[in-house]
Amino acid sequence: MYVKIIRIIFGLFFVFSGAVKIIDLHSFRDSVVLFDILPVRFINLASITIPSLEFVCGLALVLNVFKKVAISFLILLMTIFAIAVGINLYRGASFECGCLGPFEIFDTISWLSIVFNIGIVAILMFVYLKEEITIKYIEQLKFLVITSLFVALSVNIPFSNDNLQFSLNAQKIKDVNWSRAIDMINSEGAVLFDGRSAQKYEKGHVKNSLSLPLDQFEEYFSKYENIERNTPLLVYCDNEVCGASRRVVYKLILKGFDNLQIVRGGVEELVKIGLVKKTANPESIEKNK
């Protein structure tokens, strides 16, 4: 009896989790972008199929059908998510995971997020071992995959044009060096954004750059709403591997900008090639005149 109760509770949890993502797919795709794990061409696919799988598998648990395969998929999703969180924590990233939309349990990703998901995996494995299989596993697999694909395609209908636009713009993103970036600022009126944290920006930033920190994007972007959507935008962060610049660029795509470049090498490259000078504060830099 207690296994049935656990199964229904977790089924309802995943129905809810999938539904809140489906209701606001734009925000969930934004979350997928922030994890910076998948290549651009798979971002839309993941943002549609993940909530569809969650919803269908959760429903299967509530209705007491196709349980073995449903639990298998959910264990896989939770394990992948825990690994993705771990990778980003190792990178030093901090952002909302987008797991439950506006009903987030944790403010930002943390080691508690990993523990929480490992706990869910453990409980799901317990239920899996206790449940009896009444339909062949392969038959369950076929039905759930087909049903999930149907839900994903249905969800994608109102989302398709936006998906196409995002994919096309994301594919056009290029890296430029600082010499080219400076030329674009002087000759094309490009706007330069600093994607690092607000604290790092305050300590020192490239002269005339605007602060647009990844972890406070919405708050800061409201200051720049009046920028024309065809304006060339450049984004930099600390170095080649910081990742914040690319994630800020993806968020700008979602805001309708389509002329975006990432400045290769970031602040560290500017110092190395001698295009900046350091002040008394070692964190503070500005572009040479």
C-alpha cells in the first residue's frame, strides 16, 4: 500500500513539474541554455522533450500503467540533471535551475540540488524494484516513447516559429577578437556588454562597457530595453572558458536581438595583448586611449 502512495505522490510531482515547464517553454529553454551543456542545435529539442517526458511518465505512474519504463525514464532524467548541476557548480556558475518554474525549491543550483535529485532517484529505484511488470518492457517503451513524442510535437506547434528563429540566430553567433570588437564599436556603433557579475564589474571593467551580469540578467536588461534590436552587440567575460558571455548572448537572442558577437578571450586577453592598462587596483582595467 505504501509503495502505491509513494508512486502516486511522485507521479503527481512529475506531472506538475512537466506541466509548469510546458506552460512556459521560453523560460525553460532559457534554463537549458544556462546549463551550457548541450550544443545549440539540441537546445530546442531538449526544452520540448524533457517536460513532455516528465508529464507523460508522471501520468503513467498516477494511472498505474507502464510503470517500469516510466520510472526508468525519470531516473535517467534526474541522474542527468544531477550531473549537469555538478558540472556547473564545478565551473562556479550560479543560477535558477528552472526545474519547477516559479515554484523553485532552491533559489539557485547548489549541492543541495544534487542531494535532492539523488534522493528522488533512490526512491524511484525502490518503487521500481517493488512494482510488478504486467506488460512486456519493450511494449511499455514503445507506448511511452510514442506518447511523449506526440505530446512534444503538440507542445511545439505554438512554439515552432520562435524555435526556428532562435536556432537561426544562435547559429549566426561568432567569436571576434578584441581588435575587431573595438573596430565594431568605433565604426558600427556596437554596444559592449560585460557578462561578469556586478561585483566584478564594479571592481573594474572595459571602458564604456555596460554591465549585464548573467545572474541578474532580467534586472539589468530592463535598463537597455530601448536598444534597437538590430544593433550590433558584443559580450565579454573573464576569459576563454568563463562561459558567461555565451549564456548572456543566448538570453539576448530570446529578447529579439540577432546581431550578436562574443569577444574571444575576455578581460584576460585584453591584458595579455596590451590593449588595456592596470590601475592601482589590480582588478580595475580600462581601455587605453
